[in-house]
Amino acid sequence: CESDEQAIQVQGVSGNFCSPKCSGSSCPSDVPDGVTATPQCALRSPTGDSFCALLCTPSTWRGNGANGECGTGTCQAIQGVGLCTYTAANLGVTFEFVALPIGTTNLILVV
């Protein structure tokens, strides 16, 4: 992970990803090579910190998202959305992933 990112592994989802904190409601635009998914401020920690994630559209035909948006990653379906994850050694923190009942796609991380 880069110096401004935290390693995250979501419970119930294989793979993991590096996630920077959101700046207000925006995320840095740098993504792994081949990724077309747009980083979105979509994760929240138990302490209230918001983190960015690459959301995708799960597909039964393509493992990396309906439009290949995760690049070399995998689009993992969880609670009605897709999350780009990557195969890597255990990077650290494991979170439980729970959807928030909010009009936009907001997700929460709960230890």
C-alpha cells in the first residue's frame, strides 16, 4: 500500500485492497493499471473515518466486473454492490462489511 493508504480485507470477501481516507467526499484518482472503476468514498470505519473503494458491477461472465472495470482484480459481490479486490498476502486489518440505509451507496466497516 502507498503511504496514504490502509490495507483492508473485508470479512466474507476473498482478496483485499489498499484504501486511502476520503478527503471530504472525494477520493484520489490514481488506480491500479488497467482499472476503469472510479474510486468512491464508500467505506466508513468504526471510528467514523471514511475510506475510498473501487465499486464495480458483479458479473457471472467476467470475474473482473461486467465491463472489466477491476482490471486484474476481482469484482466481489457483497450486499447488493461489487467491490474490486486483489490477490495479495494478508495485509492486515479484517473488517465486517455492512450496508447503511442511506439513499446513496454508502458502506460501513465494523470491527
